[in-house]
Amino acid sequence: MRRKLVAGNWKMNGNRESIRTLVEGIKNGLDGVNCDVAVCPPAVYIPKVAGMLDGVPVEVGAQNVCDQDSGAFTGEISGAMLAECGCKYAIVGHSERRSLYGETDELVAARFAAARRNGLVPILCVGETLEERENGTTEAVVARQIDAVIAVEGVAGFDGAVIAYEPVWAIGTGKTATPEMAQEVHAFIRGKIAGLDQAIADKLVIQYGGSMNPGNAADLLAMEDIDGGLIGGASLKADDFLAICKAAS
């Protein structure tokens, strides 16, 4: 039985005061939560958040990780640095990194590998644009993004890792895939991994990352292959985030 994971991606939001309020709200509302929980603050706040969550069953993740371990890479943060600051997870390949900053499948795969070799659990984001969905190429796009990682790490790279399916057209737009639409892609992802290693596929956590909120979480999480959520906007409000965590419990 896969244990669900709800991870909040705070993106470039928050300040010291708002983050303190948010973290305290989450800490005080964990009664009844029986799933894995993580928050991914902006990098400069990771040590602060990790300190506030010390001894609390909420993990900390990074929103990105450098593909290199050290050296002259101005502005980057290595996996070892993130681990030392208290991170367990690292998001790689978020659609905003791909679309706004030009991250290729190959670079994302290298970031995935860097997370793993530094003891972090990568959360690999995959998903299609609206044009790709309307063209009927959703599965081809998702397969290509996964294959880039397999080319570097093999299917064994997904042992203990996380995949987040995020239909790009449903991020920050207020639109969301129906539970059935999301389940179809999740099942495709699991089936693709199963074609290479059934045991890894059976335990692979596949999150949904397309505008999950308290109103739709229960229906999405009821689907057989949806194992949690990578939460954007709703993770910035403790009550909303906790409602999703409880729906996953």
C-alpha cells in the first residue's frame, strides 16, 4: 500500500512573518493527518523552516537543485547544501522551470541524478501544455520526460523517487483535470515504469500537481493511481493545505 504524499510548493512567495504564521498554522493543525507531508519554501528560508519543523512530522524540500555538486556555478545550490540545511526532497523539472527558464529534459534528468546522489528524494515534474493535450500527444510528452531520466539513471532511479504529473494548462489557471483525466495519465506513468520494473512501479508515489485544492482533493485522491498532491497556491494557506492533507489521509 503506497502512503500518500502531499507537498506544498510555495514558489517565490512569503516573508519571515508570513512564513512563521503559515508554519505555525500547519504545525497546530496536524491532528487527523495520516499521510506524508512536506513543504518547499524559497531557498533562503529553508533553514528557518527546517528549524521550525524540527521534531514535527513535516519534511522540507527544495524547489530546485543544481545538476553539479560544487564549483563555479553562480546562483546555484547543490544537493549537498540542501541536505545539510535539512531538506529531504527536491523538486526537479517544474513546468515553470522548463517554460520560463528553458530547462531541457536532459538538464532536468541531470538535476534528478544530482538529487539522488546527494541523498535527496527527487520529485520529478512531468506534464503537457494545452496545445499538446489538444494535439493528443500527452502520453508522448510525458514518456519523453521520463525517458530522459531513465537514460541517465535507469529505471532504478525511480526506486524511492516521486513523480508529479502536472498538466501545465491546469497550473495557476483555476482549471483542473477531471479525476478521470488525471487518473488516465497516472495509470500511463505507472504502466510505463511497470514495463521495466513492476516492483518499482507498484511502490512509486505519483502525485497530481494541477491546481489541487480543498474542493477537488478528495475526488482526485480517490483515484487508484493518484498518490497525493504537489500543491501550489493552496499550500500558502494553512487551512487549505491541511484540508488536502486530511483528504489524503
